[in-house]
Amino acid sequence: MFPAAALTAAALLTATGCVTVHGERAVVPAVTRAEAAKALGRFTDGYTEAYRRLDPALVDRVETGALAEIGRADLAAQRAATPGGNPGYPALKLDDARFTVPAMAGWPKFFLADTRSNRDRNRWLVVFTRAGAGKPWKAAYLSLLGEGKVPAFALDGDGHAEAVPAAGVTGTASGAKGGAKGGASKPAPVLAPGAVSGRYTDYLRTGDGNVFAPGGSTTLLREERARLARTPNFWTDYIDSPEKEPDFPAFGLRTADGGALVFFTAHHREKRTMAEGVRPTVTDPRTKALLSGDLRHAVTYTRVSESAVAVPPRTAGGQVVFLNRIESLTAAKGE
């Protein structure tokens, strides 16, 4: 605001010239290695500038989707506390970059930068996307995975990864929009990338099905919600909204096991209605900075989550596993 062994030199795309020519039709590398490195540098420079000036408007220059929503809200909250900015904010550095670049047709295009940061010991996985020829590359997702936790990707003979189409794999890879080069049939993942957000928000609402593996983002989150559903002082209603293209596209990369690493977005609203005689209070500084309305009998919190999940191939069975999930408050409204 990952083992890395699979991300060898074979995954580092060498410059192959301009990829925007007929990029809407031909299956071509999404980006050259030089362009990917430039996009990464532009992102870190823009990120640092935004946090030094605490200007939410700067976020949209280098970020999009869920990551931009989180950044704008974070900067708005910090600016409320520090109107003059934070010129001493340490520059973000992302190095040791390992680029995973899919060969794909159509827009939007994307690629993954697996990097080392100067913030912690995790690998920072940044998904970059651009909507069309001539559009800038922007960071859409950020996931933090421990060293050695990045899935191995399936690569073709040229070292390019395969983008799993949002609607799933139909027919051969070469015939599907966003597919990789080659004509061999590919096994479908348990969930297509574009379906993950909807299935996840349905799960949070109902708890039905066993698509998602137990863990902090699934079973434990539902248990926490159940605990807050009705208390002596308030009751809570939850509304979870799936997201998809064009504003929040899900991106999937084929993994070596035949499954996919999928990045997706969801929005979450949590309304707390106070019992009679109880008035809602907000004490957290960030929440106060993002609060609108009048706190009389209820408060609604709006959050966005961005997640990275490992989706197994349908032929192997298994469940979708959350590798990382970042949820952040973007607004609060009193009633």
C-alpha cells in the first residue's frame, strides 16, 4: 500500500520486439522482459511518490482494480492524520524479479512479477495488466507468499507461461482466447478463474459445498462471522459481492500440476445494527478517516479483498487453497 525453482531463467522472457502488433488476435508474449522490468520500476516509483505525498489521486497512475481501491483508501486515511504528507517515507524496492509471462491473445493482457521486497522476508507477487495497445501497465494484484511457496508454472518450449481463460478451458489451448501456444488439450481446473469470486462469495454466504479447503479465509472466517452475527450489543448482516471483468478481472496462470494460480477480487459489506439504547462508536483512526454519515444506530463497513488461490485440475480433484488474502477497509458509513 514464492518454490522459486520453477521460475528459472527459462521463465525470464527475452526481448522479442513489440507485442502490441495484432495482440488482439495473435497468440504472442504479453510483454518483453525489458518492458516488464520497466513496468515494475514505474510501479515502485509511483507507489513511493504516492505515499510520500499522501495523494490518493496518484494511485491510479500505477495501480488498478482492488489494489488501487486499497491504495486510495489507505492514502486518504493517512492524509487525514498527516495533511502535509510524509516526505520521509522509505522508498519501496522490489528486486530479484522473476517474470512469468504468458503467451496470449486478446485483452486485457497480464504478467506476473515475483519479487523480493525491502519491507519483509516474503516474496511479493505483483500482477500487472493493461487494457489495450497503448495503455500503460498497471499493478492489479499484490500477494505475499513465503520463500519457496510460489507454485511451479507450466512453461512452453519458449519459456512462456499459459494464461488460463477466465471462462475456463474449452477445446485446445490454442483455440481459446488467452490460451498459450500449442494445440494439446489441457485439463480444466476445478473452477475457472472467472468463476472463483462468485463461488467464494456464495460460500461465505451459505457455507455450502466443499470447493474451498478449510482455513483462515474460509471456515475460520465463517466462524468469526457467526460469532458476531448476534451479540448483546449489536447484530451483523453480511453482503459479499463477486467481481469480474472489466473492472476487476481474474487472472489465472497454468501451474505445473495442471491446475492454476488464480488472482481474484471480492467486495464485502458488514452492517452492524445496535441494540436499543446502544449507540455505535468508532475508535480506530483509519476507520474514522473513512467514515461518512451520522453514527446513530448502525454502521456499515465496506471492504475489498484480493486473493491468490491454488486451483487444482478437475481430473485430480482436490480443493481450492488460499495462498494469500488481503482484505482492507475502503469506506464506513454511519446511520
